[in-house]
Amino acid sequence: MGYIALLMFIIFYIYAAMGSIFFAKVDPELWGDVAIAMLTLFRVATFEDWTDVMYATMEQYPLSWLYYLTFIFLTAFVFLNMMIGAILEVMSEEQNAEEAQKAHDERDEIVKQLHNVQQKLDELTAKLEK
């Protein structure tokens, strides 16, 4: 899961650097430097008025929609699904470990009961032989 978060940070950083290079003249308040651009991209990734940001850059760069859609595709669809998949995998492993422990405990209980039955059977056999 840490690798997924690191990869997501790298994608954010690359897109923020590109955004601050391309769009700083359009809106320095949103794209002035890489740190502010990362906050802007977080806004885009959470879909909070991201179209306003896109339309402002599209006035000067008509093909900037490609920048936003590729970023949204990578963050929202790919990486977030990978993160959810990793979380579900960990939860599944925990559930399997818990079920295995229950099965192990049940097996131990059955072995104990069989041992008790064997003892009683040995006692009865000993009584019958006398």
C-alpha cells in the first residue's frame, strides 16, 4: 500500500510540475509553483469545482482538457482502485487467517474429544477383560 501512495505522490508531483510550467501564466494563484499546483491537483482529483480550473486554462490552451482527463483517469480510476484493492486484499488475508485459526481450534477440540473417547474405550476394554 505504501508503494501505491508513493506512486500516486510521484504522479501528483509530475503533473504539478507540468501544470506550473504550462499554466502559471494563466492563473498564478492556482499554478504559481509546484506546491500550489499540487493543491490545485488535489482539488481536481476530488472533483471539487475542477471544471472551473479546466475551463480557465482552456481559454488559453484549448487542448488542456487532455492534461486534466489523463490526470483524473490516473488518480481517480487507476490509483484509487489499486488502493481499494490493496485494502480489500489485506482484509481478506485477515479473514482467512481468522478462519484458519478457528479451524485449527476446532481440530484441537476434536482431537481432545477423540482422546477422551479412546481413554474411555480403553477403560471399558480393561474392565471387560477382567
